[in-house]
Amino acid sequence: MSSAGLELKNITKIFEDKQNRAVVAVDDVSFSVKKGELFTLLGPSGCGKTTILRMIGGF
């Protein structure tokens, strides 16, 4: 049994652009956050931080 409060395994998000081409926004991301642990997503603009948070939130 995992002690993770949140666990993501091998998540991928692919969008379709205006020309119907596949654009990979998040590629094979995995991490876990233990209950009560403080966790941050850091990275440059356009790296997928907001996309990951939207996936967690169900948007």
C-alpha cells in the first residue's frame, strides 16, 4: 500500500493544433506526493506545469 497522497504514473497529454497535428504537452511524467508534504512544479514557460495541474483537477 502506498503512502502517497497523490501519485501520477506515466501520464501523457496530447493536444491537436489548428492543422490537426498532434502536439505533446506532457510526456511520460511520474511522481508521487506524500500526504502532508509540500510539493512544487518548477520549470520554464510552456513546459507543462499548468497542464499537469489541470489534469489533476479534472479540467
